[in-house]
Amino acid sequence: MSIRLRTDAFRELAQTHGHLTMQQQATAAGLGIGTISRLRSGEPAGQRAVAALLTVYGVEFDDLFQVTATVPAPRKPVAV
């Protein structure tokens, strides 16, 4: 299982707080711009990023994040 940012909800919420750029979003949350970029690109969120965004925007987990099933990468056949 992995935690993913609800990107549309995040962008809307960030805009209502005047955080229009990734740099403004990162600064407000105390995160790196690379972390915000990865989250907005759909990569899994770590505990620190989740806590920071929930704290700075004052919302509940389900408002900004969703838990998704992690699908393992397909295995390559082994030559016998």
C-alpha cells in the first residue's frame, strides 16, 4: 500500500492559501521543492510530507491523500 496526494484537491487548497507555485507550497510546508514535485507527479508520500501538508493546511488525511494498492512489478521469466 502507498499513500498518494490527491493532486487536484491539493492544488485547489494551496491556491486558496495563496500558494500558487511549487516553491511557495514547499516553503509553507517546510518541505523541499523536489518533494512537492514528486508528490504532484503521483509518487508515494512519506510520513513527514503527509504530516507537514496536513498541518500547514489544517485538513484531514482523506482531504489530501488516498491509500492505493501497490502492485508489484512483473517478474522476468527465468531461463532454464
